[in-house]
Amino acid sequence: MKLLPDWRAVIGRAWSLRLIEIAAAADIILNVVPFVSDWLPWWLTIALLAAAWGARILSQPEKEPANADQ
């Protein structure tokens, strides 16, 4: 296994990964800090995961075509 040569650019465009991380943080906050549940809705984690799924299947155009062979 090898990293892609442009892994920094991939992480910069990886909205699905960002949304999954935010959903995990929101879920942890909702379960650990009980008084935050008054401000954050219970469905926030579900909405963020649905958005991550949508970001994963949407076409995210690249700035330049990536060549994995180089």
C-alpha cells in the first residue's frame, strides 16, 4: 500500500471525511455533555452523515487530472 502522490490535495477536497468527523464530534458532544442537547437537535448526527454520503457520491471536480502512475 502506498499513499497517493497528491494526498494533501485529496484531503483538502474530501468533504465526506470532514462531514463524518464533524458528525462523530457532534455525537460525542451530545452524549457526553447533557446540557448541550438543549441547543443541538438530536437529528444533527444523522443529517451530517447523510450529507457525507451525498458528498461521497457527488462528482467533485479536480483542479488538475491526477496521475497515480507518477
